[in-house]
Amino acid sequence: MDALKTFIALLALINPLGVLPMFISLTQGYSLKEKRRTIRITAFTVISVVTVCALLGEQIIAFFGISTASLQVAGGLLMALNMLNAKMGGARTTDEELDEAEHKNTLGVVPLGIPLLTGPGAISTVIVYADKAKGAMDYTVIIGCGVGIAALVWITLQLADPINRIMGRSGINIATRIMGLLVAAVAVEFIVEGLKTMLPALAR
């Protein structure tokens, strides 16, 4: 398994920079201790979601009778639709999730950890990569990428105010659009590979 490709794909989907405006908005009035606790919980949520999806994702979709090929096509289409709507990796929150965010103890899990960082796009990507894993080392690579990205999430949120001052909202949007190009590439690859699996004639 290509560790660098896996890391870049997940980084583009999770995109720590893209969550900065929401993090700053939701943590207004928080003490430094409360912010640090929220950041730790958010990073831990990212690691937890990646690990669970890598180890149990295939069994979960199999239980519901969903093939990995179908998940590839659906995940690719979802990412493509999110791109058309200028949204990253399924990073959309509901009114209920925003209400939940008012509770400081859960903010790091919902909506920051899920769905803003590890949304449907990231989850489906981890499951697809896990399906390609051929041994313990490949699973270690996937989980290791999750740990590395969680560390980047932690660093990015710790430096949220300086990054926001330097880059501004426009700079963050530009970085998000660049990540979006990578997401688009992943989406196309997923759709093509999924269709080849579902329709073997296309692979000839």
C-alpha cells in the first residue's frame, strides 16, 4: 500500500484548515483550558473514527449487504457532489449538531470530529483502503496515517488564531479549494475502480 498516497488522500478529505472558521466561532468565550480539552477530544475522535473504520468498516458494510465496489462508486459520487456544492468531504452540519455543539463536553466529537473532519467521504475512503489491505502492515499504514493527520489537526487547532490572522478567510478558502482538487482526483479514481469491479467488461 502506498503510504504517501493514502496520507494525502485522507488529509485532503479531513482538511484541518477547513474546520478553522467553525472551531473559532464555536469556541468563542472558551477558556484556554476548555479550548485545549476540545482540541484533544477532536484529535482523538479523528484517530478513533479512522481506526474503527479501518478495522471494522468492511464487516459493517457487509452486515448491511453493501459491497466495497458500491461504496467506492457512492463515495466517489458523494465527494463529487460535495465539490459541486463547494463542500468538503461531507462536512455539513445539521441544526441538531449545532445545538449539540453548545455543550462544551461534546463539541470535539460533534460537530468538529464528526462530520466536519471525518465525514462520509473520509469514512468511505478509509473503508475502501482497508479493503485493499493485504496484511497487518497495510492496516498499520492506514491507522498510522490517521494518527499523523490527527496530530496535524491538533497542531492546526492549537494555532487557530495565528493561522486565521495570517491567512484570513480568503486564504483558508483558497487552501480548501486546493484540497478540493485532490478530493476530486480521489473521487474519480474511486468511481472508475468501483465501476470496473461491478462491470468487469470495463476493465478490458
